[in-house]
Amino acid sequence: MMERRWLRGLILLLCFLALPGCYYLRLAAEPLPKPRFVTLRPADEVYAEVRTLLPRIGYVIEQEDPKERTLLTEFSHIATRAGGITLPAGGRLYFHKLRVKVGGGEGGADVELESVDLEIRSSYVYEEDGKVLSFKKRYPYDHYPSMFDLSSVHNELGRVRVYLETALENGGTHGK
């Protein structure tokens, strides 16, 4: 009986030691947040303003659909997680594309932000037989969900939402 308890305890201890390799214990990708805000400004005007505001905070527009009032940015670096024994020397660089949808009409606009194509990029350097080998690896969120600290995504979407909401309240790029 005592041996079984010790064996169970040892198995639990080994599980807890192995858990840091699983990071966030997420087996499947969970839906990412889609923060939104509402403004009383006309939707077409808001779309035009958002299109000029995003480059000011480092986003480059990749695609735009004025008819649907949707913008998609190129990949943008949003966070770096470094340190710890399980992370590569350069850290984990979080990248995403930002999709902005502006709905509504003349009476006001509903602005929705969405992180798409979320991925981690890491660089690894090894020495083998006196030769330095390096390679870069990309980890898409859909395939490696347990590697991702989603607080980085929440923080970035919150930052962009506050920036856009404040800028639009204060007259956007053209002033009042």
C-alpha cells in the first residue's frame, strides 16, 4: 500500500516537472478576442480615418476592401517573450495580422478588431562538430496553441482599441 502511494507521488512529481514543456496546457486553439467599440461618427468617415491611423502605430495595410469597410495589415511584431530555460536565446517573437472591420452607417460606426494569422517566430543556434548551425522556425497558433501566452494578444488588441477610440473621439487625423 505504501509503495503504491510512493509510486503515485513519483508519477505526479514527474508530471509536474514535465508540465513546463506544455506551457499553457491548451490542446486546441481557442477563439481570440475581438474587441469592439462604437462611435457616433459615420462609418465611411471612420473607415477612412482608421486607414490613416493604423500606420501611425506601426501597422502596414496589406489589403483593404472599402465596399466591406475591412482592412487587413501585414504581419506586425506585437510582443517578445524571453528568458527561462524553455525559451530560445532570442526569445519568442509574437507576430499577427490585424483585421479591422467598420460596420454601421451615417448614424454611427461599430469598429471590430481581430488578430489573425497569429504566430511565434524563433531563431535557434546550435553547434555541431565545431560548426555553428542556425535556423528560424515559425509556430502558427492553430497548430501549436499550447505555446502561446494569449495575454500578449489581449494587450495588443487593447492598445490598438484605446488608440483608435481616443483618436476618433478627438477628431482623428483631420481634427474637428
